Amino acid sequence: MAETTVINYVITDPVELNLSYMPFITNGGLFIPTDDFFSIGDKIEIDLQLLMKKENLLIEGKVVWITSKNALHHVLAGIGIQFTGNNSTTIRSQIESLLDKSIEVGGYTYGITDTDQKNK
């Protein structure tokens, strides 16, 4: 049986949360910037620290997306995690409630589009 990898991820501002959240993944997901090697289907536990919350969110998930370091369009290397635990609906709701609707990221998500766009 494969071992679950624990990743600590700190999101420091609302723009980063908007860019990390992947609403198009079933049950919700996050893009985690990393240079570490993962495979599709790897089990992940994310210890997510959001500066706008006092307590960390512990998220069970699996790797459903991989963006390599040498990807086109200067995107961040990392992995997309699909929420899979019994609390995935609650986690998704909590994260969506923290998204800043006034920050327009134009559909951009880390790992998918040019990271320079977030500064425009």
C-alpha cells in the first residue's frame, strides 16, 4: 500500500488563494507549488495554513495534475490535488468562503497559466 505524503502549504494572501484554488476539479482542489516528484494518483495530506484563519486545514487528497519545472508559458511547477477525504465537501466550502470575489484572476490558476499575469 502506498504511503501518504504530507505537504505543508502556507497561503499568505488572498490573491495566492484565488490562484491556488482549482474549482474545476471534482470535489475541489488546490495547486501546490513544488519541485518534488509525484505521480498521478499519489495520496497526499495537505496541512494548509491560511493567514486569514487561526487553525490549519488538514486536507486528504490525491494528485490529479502535474506541472513540471520545464512546462511552457513560465507556469509554476507543482501538483494539483483533488480533495478526497470524508470532509472534502466541508473543506471545499471553507476554502470557497475565503476566496476574495473582488480579486479577478481571470481564470488563471497556478501551474496552468503564466505566473506573470497575477501581477497585471
